[in-house]
Amino acid sequence: MGKDLTLQTPEQASRIPQPQLHLLIAAQSFDLQKSEDMLQKLEKKVQKITDVFDVEGLSLRHLWKPGKECAWEFRGNLQDLLPTMPKADDYFLLRWLRAQNFDLKKSEDMLRKHMEFRKQQDLDNILTWQASEVVQLYDAGGLCGYDYEGCPVWFDLVGALDPKGLLLSASKQELIRKRIQGFELLLKECELQSQKLGRKIETIVMVFDLEGLSLKHLWKPAVEVYQRYFALVEENYPETIKHLFVVRAPRLFPVAFNLVKSFLTEVTQKKIVILGGNWKQELSKYISPDQIPMEYGGTMTDPDGNPKCLTKITYGGEVPKSYYLHNQVRVQYEHTATVGRGSSLQVDNEILFPGCVLRWQFASDGADIGFGVFLKTKQGERQRVGDMTEVLSSQRYNAHMVPEDGSLTCHKPGVYVLRFDNTYSLIHAKKVSYTVEVLLPDKAAEEKIQGLEATGSSPAQ
């Protein structure tokens, strides 16, 4: 070439590899002035992307990687999908690149799976889909207001849900679809906000209200709905959550969070903010009071003055039994055992520290079965029921007609015994199918809750 690469400053040298710089100069017929102009345009493109998307560490290296790793090839690799995409602009495509740290192959695979999901779920028409009446009335939550930057805010009232009532009245698939519809509504609102404000809005704020969260919300089928929902959000709506605020979190929250934590990416987990007793004041730092319902510390009301903004947020509540479609939810049990006539079956579960939750489900075959929970007073040996501490009194359940489930918080460490009692039946043995689990709290969340309580700012307030 015979010319010095005088246009390459030390800063540029760190941002673009030598081979690609040679290609750039060659593409401009070795005209150094044109090459320098082109390089400056590329630099401005990178700056525009980083300004708009806050892509940490993005440089010309990402735009000049050879072969399929070149970010500019991403659109080219997706030519067959572009006509069917809900949005095919750079903002949309960059979401998938960022989610996979600009790995072209992983980003393409992720986006292609999403397009299949869109087709299977008919997401292009989901905003016109109507859930059943019971889901519309009792699946708590709603879109209400915008943060200071114009991002839409979604309130999710987990503690107000009646999980068993909903799942006895509707399918898991319908409940999950209703949640996905909510996310599509949020993205549509982002588009409207972008048009209204004249700048790109592509992230959302979520407020999870956990007032009323209790052991009933840890019912396994209900937890599975949220696990599936969070997994689908991560797979199909990457880089869309701006903040996820948790308000009025009870001491049970660390256990509940641990059940869904593995379905959230590390990026999303870092966006979770647990607010203390002053959560109303804290929310107003992110969302203007006139965009927050009066119920949540703001000034917004419905046109009729209702402080709960019922036209925007559904507050859930107990589902009337008149909506029930069946009296049980089908479950798979991990263990099956026969309890002999006149005898009992003891299932030991060691709890190493307080705060864990013991959760069970069981069904009997042909007749009822007794059930109770006890705490051993001596370790390492089987004890008679009379020698143990009663935690949940034993009673007979018609588990052959309706499967039973339950849970309890273990306030003391030790060996907890789930006892299936058939001592009252001297003629018939009983077959019992059951699942028992020990649910552990998330340590980081537990420490956060304890820290807030120690400062007199309990999040449950």
C-alpha cells in the first residue's frame, strides 16, 4: 500500500482492529481523507447506539468483527424473518443482540425461537383476545401511569391473588396467556409513548405489590404459573424491564423469590429493588405522584375519584366457587407408599435453619387417610407420635376424593415428621401418593428484608 495509516489515532487503534482498518482504506481506493471521513461516520454510529441503548463497551470492534460475528450481518441473516417481525428497526434488533452479548449465532437463535412463539400464540392478534370472565375479574394487576422518562408502569398485585381459585376456574395456559397479553400491551404502549414524546421508549417499569402474600401463594401449581411466565418473558421480551420494584414484602418473600429466581436472568435480577416501609416516597423518586394511584401514595384517581384506579388496575380477591370448573388440579406425585392396616407412615424432613417452608401434596386411594406434622424431640431415632411435638394436629382427610395440599413455615431447625395415619383402620391398608419439599429462602433477599427491618423500615408496612 505504501502509505502510513496516519488517520488511526491511539484511541481509534483500540477501537478497530488493523485488518479491518486496511479493508476500510482499500474500500475508499486508498484515499486517506475519504477513509478518515468514513471512520468518523462509523464512530458517530457507535456513539449514537451507545447513547440510545446504553450498550456498555460497544465499539467499532463490534461493527467490524469478521464473518458472521459482524453485527451488521445480523439483519442480513434475518432477511427471511424481517417481513413477519412486529418491528424490524435497529432498536428491536439490538434488544436481541444485547441479550446475548452481541453473539450473532445466539442472538439469531433467540429471535427465531421468539418468532415461532409469536406464530404459535398468535401474538399479532393477542390484544383483541379476551380471557374468560373469571380471569378478567380476578387476575390482579394492570397498566397504570408512566415514569418520569415516559416508560409505562405495570402494577402486579401478587398478594391479592387467589391462586387456587383461579386454577380451579381456568387453565394454566389461559392465565399465562393473559400475562403475555399484558406484556404485549406494554410494548404497544411503548410505541405510543415514543410517538407522543418524539423519542424512543422501549422499557417498562413493574411494581410487584406483595401485601397479603402467604403460604397459599406457594402452592406448587400456582408457583409453576409464575415460573413459566418469567421464563417466557426472559425468552421473548429481553432487555425490556427497566426497574422491578417490590413493595410490602413480608418475611415469606425470600422463600417465594427463591422459587422463581432461577427463571430470571442475572441482568433482570439486578433490576429488582426491594423497597422498605417508606416505599411510597421511594416510588415517587421514579414515578411522578400524578402517575401513581392514590392507593399507592400518589395523587391519581379514577374519574369518579376512586383512589384505587379500578378502571386501570384489577385488585383480585377470592374467586367465588360458582366459577369453579373442577374441584382439583391434576398433579404428579413423587412417591407412592402403602400404609398398612392399623399402622402409620412417617416421612422425615430435616430443617437446618429457621425460615424454611415445608410444602406437601398427597392423595389416598379408595378411602380417607389421617395426616399431621410433628417435630422430633430426639435426633437419629424413630419416635412415637406421643413423644414428638405436635406442629399440625393430625386429622382424617378425604384425600381419595380431593387431593390435599399444604405448607408451613418452620420457625425452628430440627427434623419435621409428616405422619400418614392409618391406625384407626384395622381392616384396610391405604395407598398414599405424595410429594414433600423443603423450600429455602434466598439469602440475599432475606438479608435485605432483615436489614430494612433493623432500620425500622419493614417492607411489609
